[in-house]
Amino acid sequence: MKNTLIIIILLLAACREAEIPLYSGGNNIQFVKNLARDSTTVAFLLAPGQTEVDSAFIVKTTGPGYPTETPYRITVDRQFTTAVEGTHFKLPDKTTFQPNAMRDTSFVTFYRAPDMKTASFRLVLRVEENDFFRPGQGEYRYKVFVVHDKIAQPAWWNSSVSTTYLGPYSDLKYQKFIDVTGIADLTGASASETRIYSLQLKYWLEEYKATNNEPFREENGDEMKVPISG
């Protein structure tokens, strides 16, 4: 996250240094949100079982638009992008405004890759001039994505969840919880929902122990346990 903030600051500085204006006439194109407010994180941890995830970006035209379907151009800023096209992501085959449309939503496809387990990758998109559109304001010309598949304790796994439902956090327990339940995020879940998913892990651990005549263990060798009763 720190590196991403640095990149955003550098991009903003570059925009201001170049003094890129908003064109006063014609059809101009830009992302809908200021660069500093529109960084998107794609976490494969929150998409259990999926090998690819589509993430949206929205552009708008500041002019009157066109009466027919009209292409616009999006490119990868290679200077600030660390993700590899074809390995970590794929851009849409085409990007166009529908007739008379003032906005368009397109999608980047991100691929789950083994190196995302240990590293985050950055994709920086920018709008470019073509025969129909010119870039708008500098700070609206870029869109930043960060993609990873790293595991870490989520905010919802708080002291209450540890005490009542799942026990102390570990990366291995969280991964097993996702594998067993198909759920990675319990943000906003009710007590009954949290109980149901916690019991699923508890029953899996009991079945594993009965089948293998030994418990499923944490990485330090301790038996993995969940405190919920039922």
C-alpha cells in the first residue's frame, strides 16, 4: 500500500508539472474519479476457487458524445506498472462508448498467478488521444489497480471472533476456513452466520481427526482448534 501511495503521488506530480488542461471544446475523455481517490485493490483471497477476476473501470466524456458506437483508447503506463500482461492481467479487447452515451464501464481481467502469494502487482491505466477523443484533466487520466493473492488476518477476525467462534488467528487456519466454507469475508455477517461458518470448520477438523487418527495441525505443530460449541 505504501508503494502504491508513492506511485499515486508521483503521477499527480507529473500531471501538475505537465499542466495538462481540460480541453474547452470537443469530446474529451477521462476516468470518473480523481487518481488520488480511485485506487482499486483486487485480492484473490476474497475470490476462493476463482482463477480470474474482472475489475471495472469507468470513463466519461465531457463533450456531447457521438450518435454511433465510438471507440476510445486505454493503454498501460509501463513506467509505473509492475503487473505482466498475459500473466497477471488482460485488457478488454475493445473499449467503446455506446451511441450518445456519456459514460462507459469496461473491465480488466486479472489472473491468479503463483507469484501473487508473496507479492503485490500494480497496473496503471491511462486514457490516450484517438481520432474521436482527447484526454481530459491530468489527475483524471490515470487509474491504478493493485492485485495480490496474499493472506493476512482480516479486520473481521477480531477478539470477539477469536474468543467465541474461531479461536486465535493463523494464516493456515484462515486458509482452511476459506477452503472449507468457500467464504473469505465475514464483514457485516450476523452472529448466526458467523456461527454457521465456524461450525463448518469445526466439523471438518473433527472429521479429519476421526479419519486420520490424528488432528489437523497448525504450522507450529499444535492441534488446530476452534472454540465454538455445537
